[in-house]
Amino acid sequence: MSQKIGLVLEGGGMRGSYTAGVLDGMIDAGIVFPYCVAVSAGACNALSYIAKQRGRYYHAVTDYLRDKRYMGWYSLMKTGYFFGNRFVFDDIAYDLVPLDFAGLERELPNWELRVVTTDCLTGKPCYDRITELSELPLVEGSSSLPLVSPVLHYRGRLLMDGGVSDSIPIRRAEEDGCEKNVVILTRDASYRKNRSRTASLVRLRYPRYPKLAEALARRHEEYNRALAEVLEWEKAGTAFVIRPREPVAIGRMERDVQKITALYESGLRDIQAILPALRQFLAEEPVSV
């Protein structure tokens, strides 16, 4: 009996360069999945991976990292947001380091790609499936961090960063019928999330969205719970977890190109080292527990 094996991609801002290295190694190895559920930077990575554009995500980040339009005070003063969403999702994606939209359009029917966002009114995660290019704004919504990014108005909903409500959506992959999952995390095995220090600011900034602030206030609990589940499934043989081997010393808004490059290269090395074990995991029947 054939299995449905999922790919689960955590976010993490600039830490997504680790995920980019791992996925580029998978492109080299010809590894594809029928299903992917991704959050924030993980969702951005997923597009380049599905379009088979090796190296694109890395260059989209590092080539323009020091451009004042990318992120920083210039963007804040000019657009009202720390991240220059229009520069990132329009100028870079279409012109500077273009995404292969034609290739992506060809590949999307072969995938079940779900992108996680957070509904600002309910504080609950949304798991929309992307089936055509017109739905790509969901990736921007998934990457829109509270306080520093705009709220995405999408088909009657108000959406923000998926990581607020479901940072590691392995449970959704299971609900969608994935018997086994490959999970790419952007933190090492020792990491556990602490309580957010910005929940009160979110409450002040978005007084109309109290559920969003509530979700952010309990994010650390949900994140650590999801980590515990991932570890359980890893021990049971139904999850193959790929994560940095050492604590990651860069933040989600890192601007040091050398640090980002080093993290990307570590992802490439890690996938190359574990490729035989990954192939075995993908080939084996599910483990009964």
C-alpha cells in the first residue's frame, strides 16, 4: 500500500536559510513529496522548492539583504512597515531574483501545498491549499509578522503570520492523511520557546484583534507542545526530523550575510550526510505503534 508522506516546514525568518540548504539538497537528490504544509519563511522556501529553483531562496535573501528597501528604518519610514513587503514579494519575486511562476504553475497540481496563516479575528490557524498562482498572496500573509508587517486582507479575511497560531503544523499533516512526515526545523534539538514579550504590544497595536494577542501570548505553549509531539513521532519512526545540529546564533531579522550563508551551507551539509537514512525512511512502510 502506498503511503502519503508529508513535508512540514517551520518558519523562522532568516533562519529559513537552513531550510533552504536542506531543500536545495533534496532538489539535487531528486526528492519530492505529494504534500507540504509550511509556515512563514517555510512557505517562501516551499515555492522555490516546488518550482525546482535551486539556490533561489538563498539569493533572494542574501543578494538584497542590505538594500534599504528590504527591511529596516527606511522601509518603516517610507511604507510604515519594517519589512518592505512590496519589495520582497513584488520586486524581488518578479524581477530581481524571479520565481519561476510558469514552472510553479505546472508543478502545483502535483502537490497538496497548504500554507498556514493566523486569522486575526479568531486567533486560529488557517490551512489554505494553494492550487493556482492567484492564491500566492497567502504566502505573504503567512510571513506577515505582527508589529512589523501589514495585515493581509484576503478574500474577506484578515491574516497574519502563521507561526503565531501553529509554528510546526505536523498535526495538520496527520489530519490530512500523512502517515509519515519529514519535518524541517530551524532550531536545534535543545531549543524550547519562552513566553513572548510582545503580546502586550500586539494588544495595543491591534485593539480590534484581541484573539490575535491571546494566540501570541500562548504561542510558546503551543510551540513546545508541537515539539513534544514531533519527538514522539520521531521515536515511533513516523517522523524524520532535520534540524540544525548546534544552537542557531542568528535571529529572524539577521542582516549578517556571512552568518546566513554559514547556516545555509550547514543545511546543505546536513542533508547530504543523512540522505541514505532519509531515503530509507521514505521507502519503509509505516511503523505500527
